[in-house]
Amino acid sequence: MSHELYSLQLLSRAIMVMAEAVTPFIFGLLLVGLLTALVQGALQVEDGTLMMATRLAAALLTAVGAMTVIFRALAALAHGWIVNIPGMIDRVWS
């Protein structure tokens, strides 16, 4: 396997892990934004504070809840890299 292909595999895996780590956070905020918009539309509340406070609370709760997913994904990526260090050292990276 050429070093270009191996480098692309490492980069691809890193990007996939970051996408996997961020996904719960983004979906949590999306869900809260949608629910806030529905409540504001149903009650005809146009208070910006309600919307911002709800999103801030949801961001904090989602971040805390997603922390285990993020940690597991990054730990798996780091483990994969550490395990492959001997193979990376033997490669010519020119």
C-alpha cells in the first residue's frame, strides 16, 4: 500500500470520527430549535430571550450527554493510531 493511500485512510478515519462525535450535539440542538419554534408558533410568543435561553440550556445538556459518545469516538481513533505506530514508522513518508 502506498503512503499516499495510507495517509488518506488516516485522514478519512479522522474526519469520520469527528463527524460521529459532533452528530449527537447537532441533532440535539436541531431538535430543541424545532420544538422551541413549534411552542413559540403555537403560543404566539415572540420573546427572543425564551428562544436563546432554551437553546443555551439545550446546548449545555446535549454537550454533557454527548460527552461519552465523543470520548469513545476519539479514544477509538487514538487507539487505532497508537496500535499502527510501528507500521507508520516503517513507511517512507517522502
